[in-house]
Amino acid sequence: RLPGPAAPTPSADDDADLGALRRASEAAPVIALVDHILARAVASRASDVHVEPAGDRLR
């Protein structure tokens, strides 16, 4: 039996890329909105999440 594929070894570049990605996501308001929507959905044990535009807001 052959062993499975080897897992990639993380490098310093990977850590730098991950840090840059985290900083970018923290700065983006849409990320905060999606995080909030998903957190509420999980807390209420929702099976679906629907976002409907309603004039100047989302419903």
C-alpha cells in the first residue's frame, strides 16, 4: 500500500501571506457583516441564510 500524499510544509512566506490575509479581512466591512450574519445564524441554529435587498437595507 502506498502512503498518501505528503502534507506541504508551511514556510515563512505562508505565514506572511496568512497575516496579510487576516489584516485585509479585518479591515473589510463586508467581512464583518458576513461574520455577524453567520454568527447569528449559528446561534439560532439556522439551516439556511437568506439575504434579501429591501430598499436601502438588507433583510
